[in-house]
Amino acid sequence: MSLLKALFILLSVMGILSGITGIASIQMSSTETLVTRHDLWGRIVAIAFAAFFAGAWYGLHKRFITVWRIGWAVIILFFAEFLYSSLSWSLTLAGSERWLVSTGLVVIGLGFGVWAVLWWKQHRSYFYA
């Protein structure tokens, strides 16, 4: 769980920095640097994500069982978002490529999803200790 806590701290700090500076992304090439900035709503969303990850860190630190239950919803939402994003892209491909790539993405997503479910279920005792 310490790795997950460190990840939550990193994501929270990144959200705060992104919300304060307004920088959404930086792309660099050999000839130029492109900085993409947030608008006002983007900054608000970045701060909201920072607050969410800070709350998740606090819940893990205090071992609240509610965080373990919310973790199930997060796993399901990330899986659904992965499938939506990847299949939206792969179904635009032509011919048999679309079905081969789509099937591969679904299999990879299911594999990672099953791993995440088993890993999260295994760590239930952390919250009841």
C-alpha cells in the first residue's frame, strides 16, 4: 500500500501544480516547445482531482474501510473508461484490423482488470487490521 500512497501523493501534487500554473501539458521537439494551458474549468478540475487523490491518500493512511469499498467503483470506472477510449479509436480502423485490434484491447483490458480486482481483494485485510 505504500506504493499506492506514494502514487496518490504524486498525483495530488501534480494536480495542485497544474491548477496553480495552468499548464496542462508540455510537448518538446528539436525545433520548438509547445505548452498547452488549462482554461478556468480545467484548473478547477485539476484542483478537484488533487483533492480527490489527497483524500484517497488520507483514507489509505487511516485505513478507512470506505476507501476499500470506493476502490471497487474506481476499478470499474477505470476499466469502463479504458474500454470506451480504446474501442472508440480501434473501431475507426479499416477492415479486419479493427476487429483484431479491438479484440486485443478487450483481452488486455480484461487481463489487467482481473489482476486489479484480485490485487484489491487481497488487500482487504489491510483495512481491517
